[in-house]
Amino acid sequence: MEQDQRQPERSIVTGGAAPAPEPTSAAAGQAQERPDGEAGAGGGRQVERPFATDGEPSSSEPLRPLDLRVIRARRLEGAVTSGVYAAVVLALALLSARFGWPWWIAAGAGALALAGAALELLWLPRLLHRSWGYLVREHEIELAHGFIVRKRTLVPVARIQHIDTKQGPIQKRCGIATLTMATAAGSHAIPGLPEEQAEAMRSRLAELTRRADDEI
């Protein structure tokens, strides 16, 4: 029976950069890592590090940010959510006046609604744009997102089973789309891509997936 030799998905969650440990004398005798890729003086095999010591990928190519229009789309979504908050506060105020409930119920709900609206309209849209990055390579796709806890995911192209693009009414109005990828381990998405770029990436990934299946 043939064994599946395709690379599994990998996720790396980091909360900050960790310093590299000092090499011991025993480790130096076993293997030495050199920039030119040669083996160490002790004859040991070079230690491979897929990620650099500062928490960044070993590839020098930077991650690509989302399109700036994702900020506008997120603010429009936040405006809809803020409208729901306002409706709830208004309903509580009317019920408080009708049944004589304590005034602080509606006041507290109003304060929470204002704080939520400020987050939805001012902070979260820019945070979404700043905290996301992606990079499409020939054999894998790298996704990075998160502000306090940074999560990096490597999705092997050979593991992708389904690729699609989707648009909601707000995304369509802003001219952006979301690229979704389904694997056996779950689904992944890249939001905030220009429509043309999302379609081009879908076609490109479909081609790379077929090529990877032919090589297996």
C-alpha cells in the first residue's frame, strides 16, 4: 500500500520573539551551522532551522498585506453592528420607562454600546489590516494573523482539496473578496483581496494543486 508522503499542515503560535540558546561545547562537536550550508568541523550534519531565531521565517521574502479596502469593508460591517447595538439600547430604554426598571440598566447598555461602536468603527478595522499577512509559494501557502498572539500557518499545496472565492454584499461594494481553501485538517481563508487578485490566486493555486497531485 502506498504511503501518503505529502507534508502535513503546520501552525506556529508565538507570543513574542525568543532568543536563541547559547551553543554548548557538546553540541558544537556534533554539528555546526554555517551560512554557506556546509557541514561542521566535527563532521556532523547541518542543523536545519525552518524559522530564524527571531521568530520570522527563514525566507527573506516578506509577507504581503491585505488590501487597504478591507478597512472600509470592516467599518461598514461595524456600522451595521453598531446599529444593532443602538436598537438594543433603545429597546431597553423604552422597556425601562414602561415597566419602571432602574435607569442604570439602559445607561449601562448605552455605555457598552458606545464602547463597542468605537471598537467596531475605529480600532478593529485597522487592526485587521495590520495583523494579517500571507505569502503564496510553489509548494506551500504561509498565513500569519493575530495581534497579541501571532499565529503562523503553513498550508501545503498538495493538501488543498477545494479552493473558492466568496463575497458578501459589503465586500462586493468595496471590490474585495475572500479566498477560501479547504484541506482534510480544516479550512483556511485570506480576506481582503482585490477581486481580480483573488480570482488569479484561485486559478494559480488550482494549477499548483493539480501539479502536486501529478507528482505524487
